[in-house]
Amino acid sequence: MRIRDLLHISERRQRQAARGMQLFLAVMLLAGLLLRHAGVIVNASIGLFVTFLPGILERDAGIPMDAGLALWISAAVFLHAVGTITIPGIGKPYANVWWWDHVTHALSASLVAGVGYATTRAVDIHSDSVSLPPRFQFVFILLFVLAFGVLWEVIEFGIGLAAEYTGTPGVLTQYGLRDSMLDLVFDTVGAIIVAVYGSTQLGEVVDALTERLAESRP
Amino acid sequence: MSHTGLSSVVESRRLNAALAATILLFLAVAAVFQVLIGDLEWAGFTLAVLAVALVPPFARRRPTAMLPWEVIFLAALPIVLRALVAGETVAGMTLSGRIVTYVAVAAVALLIAVELDVFTSVKMSHRFAVVFVVVTTMAAAGIWAVVRWLSDIILGTRFLYDGRPEHVIEEAMMWDFVAATFAGVFAGVLFEYYFRRRARLARRIPGSAPAGYPDSGRGESPAPGPTGEPDSEPASVDAEVSDR
């Protein structure tokens, strides 16, 4: 099952959607620069950079990125960036829309899981001394995503400490214990989705990565 | 590769087994005491270290088939410190206590990596084993936090919500995560160095060779071909020893 079969939308529409999200992030970056708002600038520019990654990977690294993958990546950073800005009538989606944080975390965790899956699968195929059966692969993806989730919390915590120390408003916000724990739970949900469906979605990426490995270490 | 006098001594299977058995005996006694004084979280960790360390001798039905005693010692270190050093038993651990704890978790992860490599169809290069250790150590901190939290809100236990204000609980947990991150990376660097100095951890488990684990030599072997076709060879190497 691929994303496009699930969503029933054409590749053209998917590219348009990804492009629209990219445009939104560019506008958000401009607004942040005009308003001199550090948090908006950082979140928008990192998001904007990530939306260009599929194109860069495809052109420079030769890793095939179909429209579905590009949309997947763009949607994750788009949801995150929108979540941090104040929308009239709603407020910050992260704080005021109950599912926003969960969906964003599951989505971005699925990206991390995708990177983890594609890399370990390529190493598994390429390397003689590494053999990772599917059941181990499944567990390892979950561990990989949880480790990344912990790293994310550490980064948020570190930024919070730094902001407290310098007296500037934070770029990322921690909303409490329950929130941190639910983040990790929904990270796991995203990881499970990729661990189950990753092989069909990422087959071409895995093949390309395996070839790259073979070229770099003949 | 220079072998120091000490390393050639501990290459001896019998001495390694004796040293490891001493540590495991201590852990068994410690587990009983931990249960008696109601320190169930630590009793669980102690029993987990014991269980992981006892897999090879039971699987091989040979008491000398023991994992490296120095890695078992690293896994047992926080338990030893808590038992012997007063002050470490206080619930509010210092950062050094946290670091020692998560280095121990990393050591358990390494033991599991070796066992997966020897006893299952999973094969790891030493580099992948290092990545596995770092990832598993950090993930363990997350899983441990979520499990305690879920247990508190669903079963009404008091692992986290023990009367402290919530921001104190959260900050303590964040320091746990920081410690797990640093300890994971530290252990990864340590093990990388350890593998280079004296690899072949699994040599002490009879029947785990011929290649041993982790083998730096295997990494340099020529790749199967430019297309990188899947390898069928490692499965056959220890076909006779993979008892799942």
C-alpha cells in the first residue's frame, strides 16, 4: 500500500500540495523576519530547508523521491511550523488544538522511522557482516524512533534551559510531563506504521541507498 | 594489535567464567535484599542483568560459556555502588549516579547485541553494534519513562507521581534523558575503542566462532558485487549453533 493509493489523489495534486506548503513556509519566514520574531524565523527556516531536501536528495544523491515521499516530508514540517504560530480565533494549534501535537509527532516520527528503516535495510543488504531479519528490523525501528524522541526532548530541555539562562523566549516549548509522555507514545505510533508499511513505500529508496553503499565501498 | 598482559589473562575462559560468576553471585544476593527492602525497580534491573548474563551458559550447557566479565561488571556497577556506597541509595540520585546507571544499561545492550549475534540469525558488524548500543540506551530511558507513567495513570502506582510537584518530576525525567544520551554516546565510544583493542567478545562462548564477534576483519572483505546482492553466507557459518 502506498500513500497515493491511500489518499486517492493524483501525483500532480500531491506535488501541488507539497509546493503550497513550501510557499506557506516561505511567507512565514518573511513574516518572522519582518516581525523580528526569533522563534518563527527558526521554525520556518528549518521547515523550509527540509521541504527542499527531497529535491536535493533526488538531484545530488540520486535517491528517487516520488511525490508521495515529498508530500510526506513537507506535511510533517508544515504541521510543525503552523503549530508554533498564533492563528486568530484559535491561538497556537500546538496548545489549543488537542490532536495537533499528537498528529505532528506521529508524522515526524514516521519520517525518522523511514530514514532509520531505509538506512538499516540498505546496510543489511549491502554488508556481509550485518544481517537483520525482519523481526529484529521491526524492533530496531521502534528503538531508533524512541531514541530520537528522547534526543528531541533533550534538545527542547536544553533550549529551555538556555532561554531561562539568557532571558529570551524559547524557540520550542515544553508543555509538561503528560505532554512529553504522550509525545513519546505517538512517536511510537508513527514508528509502528512505518515498521509495518515501510517496505512497500521505501523499496526504491532502499535500492538506491544500497547502490550508493556499493559504490562508496567496493 | 597489542595485547596487554591483563587482556591475555582474561582471554582464559575459565578465569573469565569465575570472575563473571562472582559478580552474578553478588547480584543474586543483592536482588534478594532489594526485594526485601521493597526496592522493586532496582530488583527488576538486577534480575534483568542476571537473566541476560545467564543466557550463554544455559544455552551452551557449559558454565565456562560466559560473556566478558568486564562488560558484566559495568552492567552491575550501579547495583554494586548502591549496595556499598552509602548515600547512593537516596531516591534523588546525583547526575553521576544517573550516568553510571545508563552506562550500565548500555553494557546490558552490548551483552544483548553479542547474544543476538551468537544465538540468533541476527548478525552485527562491530560498527552496527555500537549504533545499536547508543540507540538502545537512549530508547530504554524513553521506554522506562513511558512505562512508569502509564502504570501510574492506569494502574494507580506511584513511580512518578509520588507527591512531588509535576515540574520537579519532569525536570528529574529530563535529566534522566540527558544522562541516557551522554551515557549512550560515552558507552558507544568506549565500546568502539574496546572492540579495536581486543575484539571477539564472543570468543569466550564456545561454539560461537569461527569468525568470532565482532570481527573487524569481516568488514574489509570484498563486497559480493557491484549490485550488492544479498548475502546468504553468514547464515550457514553458524548454522549448527543458531538454536532459536
